[in-house]
Amino acid sequence: MRRHAALAAVVTTFTFAHAARAQPVPWRPAASLELSAGEGAPALGTRDLLSVANVDLRVQGPVAGGVRGTALLAREQGRAALATAWGAIPLGRGVGLSGVGSFLGATNAPRTWRADVGVDASWRPWARGDVTLRLFGARTRHAGVDGDDAGLDVVTGVSATRALRLALVARGTVATRDMRALEAIGVPVPVPAEIGLPVAMRLRRHALDLSPTVRWSHARGSAELSLTVRAGDAAPTDRRPGWAAGGEVALGGPWRLVLGAGRQLPDLRLMIGAVRWASLGVRVAWDAGARRAVRTGDAATRIDVEAGRVVVRVAVTAAAVALRGDFTGFAARACTRRAPGRFDCGEAPPPGAHRVAIAVDGAPWRAPGNLPAVGDDFGADEGDWLVPAR
């Protein structure tokens, strides 16, 4: 699915900063390549017929980072590229530092450079939901003119069912920009006739974007729909909301068909204008975790309750274990390594029948070896776990 590059970089940073808190974490590189064609591009604001190539490289470990590149070849507007690099360093207890750098260039548009540094925080206030926030400061150079901005991004989500996730993304931005640049991307600027403000004047603009999102996931594909409503003095004059819809379908192996369409509001951070877009393409992904993962579901993998805690025993070479089940809202719960092959996975669920699965070093979710395996609707299996009374 096509997503706005800046938001994708921030959300990716949140995801890996959160995942990297489980120690020890093995190094795990991954990559994907997407080729698509369509009309319009949310990453660059162009409205031309074009071809798009996206390359995404990332690594997860004690620290996390990655680079993402988007190259476009438009029929009338020539070539363009957007490159984004990010990194995240966990500090413990759900807090970390992160940075994002971006370069946007096109043959017929001003170049934009942007770098920001932020503080991340993540926590899970309820069983099926999570909250992540990022407070940042940034420096932007657009068309040879420097600008400053600061902001706060908040991402909160809840798993309504195993396949359905509801989320709300709030992005607050305060940016100082050149008036001519703001006018070029369609951001309203005040120019009272009796004052006659110079066109080169720098202005401070405020924007608050609220984006409710619904995502449905399945082993054979996924779909997502989001709306974006903007408030503040940088809101578009027509006040129509932005939107994005798209999905992906598994074609077999690492190949997936991706499609999407939407209407992007002006981007105050990367200085991209509003645009309607639609695209269709194919993506191939590679993940090193699938190669060296420790297989679960055998006799050496067990789950038990000891002193009111869930204990998972796996091969002594395992470095990371995660658990999910009906008692976690089917959201992954990172486990803590207490000894070689022994992991503490948190408080035990209440007595009764439960469904549970574990993943070792990034392997597919599987039933623990000491439980009867029951297949789910997503191509995986779960353990039928009867937790005795304490």
C-alpha cells in the first residue's frame, strides 16, 4: 500500500524502537522492492502519469535503523526522488531516541532537505491497545531558504478482533516557512491589502492532523482506509478531508500485489502540495529472520505457569521470544530472558481454556510443543491451553 513517506518513516521508527526494547535482540536485516505505475504520487505531490520504484532497507537489533528510497519517472514532469533515513536507540522502559533525515528532489521543483531529532515513548495502557508518541524538533531547507519546525506525533491503536485494528494518528506541527513556499504548496497565508506584506516574509503556520484508520489483515492480504482532517491556520481553504485507501494481495512466496488511491493534503513538513493519486504495483520482500529462526512447535518448546507467571522454555540458542493469545488481545507480548532457553512472558491468564502462540527469533507464530495445535484462519496454528486454577 502506498503511504505518505514522512508518516511511514515516523511510524516505522516507533515500531522498531518499541520492538528493540526486548533484550537481547538479534540483528535482523530486511528489504523490500516495489514497482508500480499510476497517476499522482503522495510522496512528491506530482499529478503526472508516472512509474514508481520504492526500495526499503532496514535492520532491527539492539538499535534499529533503515533507509527508504522512492524514484519516480513522470511523463511530463521528468524525474524525481525522495530518500529517507532513520534510526532509533532504545533507552529502556518504553523510551527511546530517534532521528529522521529526508531529501526531496525533482527536475522541475525546488529541493528540500529535512532532518529531525525526537524522543519516543510507547506503552500499553490496556490489553488490546497501545499508545506511542514522538516529540521532535526539525530543520528544513526548501528552495534555498531555511525553516524550523517542531511537533508531536501520537499514534494510538486497538485490536478490535484478531484481524481488525483501529487506530488514530494525531500530528501536530508548528513550522516557520517562507511565504512564497507556503503559497506554492497551497497553504493559506494572510496578506492584508492595507499592510502589503513582502512576498519573502517568513511566517509561522500551525497544523493539527487527525487521521482515524481502519486496517484489516489476513494471511493472504490486507486492506486499509484512513481519513485526514486538518485544523489550524495551515488548513486548506476548501476544508475537504484527505483520504487514502489501499491494500495488498499475496501472489505466492514473497510477492504481493499492491494498490491504492487517495487525496493528500499539503504537507507542511516536507513542503509537498496537495494531490490526488492512484497506483497499482507489485512488491517483493525479504526478511533474514525467516532463515535463521528457531522452529517452534516441537517437543523442546514448552509453555507453563510458575508462581503466577507465564514461562516459555525453548532452545538455549534462542535470543528473543514473543507470545500472543486471547488474553493479550492477540497482540504480541515481548518476553524477558531469565536464563538460557527460559523466558518470562508476564502475568498468567485467568484459569480456563485459552488460545496461545509463540514466536522465537522472528519465526512464524506456532503452538507450543506441549499443547495440542489448532489451526487458525490465517495460515498459522495456536495451542489449546487449559490453565489450571492457581
